[in-house]
Amino acid sequence: MLTVNKLIPQGRGLAAVLLKRAASVELDWDVRCKSRFDATDSSGRTLGVFLPRGSVVRGGDVLVAEDGSLIRVHAAP
């Protein structure tokens, strides 16, 4: 399990090339409003997300894993 504990709102400050090649994860509202959850990204990796209490993940945000990899968040309809 890959640990994620950093969130970059809307990927601000990141180059478009980095965002293009980043893995992605699609989350519905019930999951995005939690600060701790498990998910599986588009590469098939299991993610354990541990964000500060009260954090809300929005579509377009970027999660940063412990190994430095980026994961784009897509809001599920």
C-alpha cells in the first residue's frame, strides 16, 4: 500500500507535462469528503490516503504519494 499524505489543490505550480503522465483516481463525493480512505489508482496501485482532518478532496486536485508520484483526482458523477 502506497501512503498519500499531501494534497496540491488543483495541481497549482505543477507543470502540465507532469500532470499529463500522472496516474489518476476517480472518487465519488462520499469518499472525497473523508480525510482518510483507501483507493486504487489507474496504475492498479493501492493507495492509503491520510490527509489532515477536515480536508476535502476536489476534482482536479493532485495527491502526492510517499515515493513522490502524483495522482490526479477525478470527481465521479
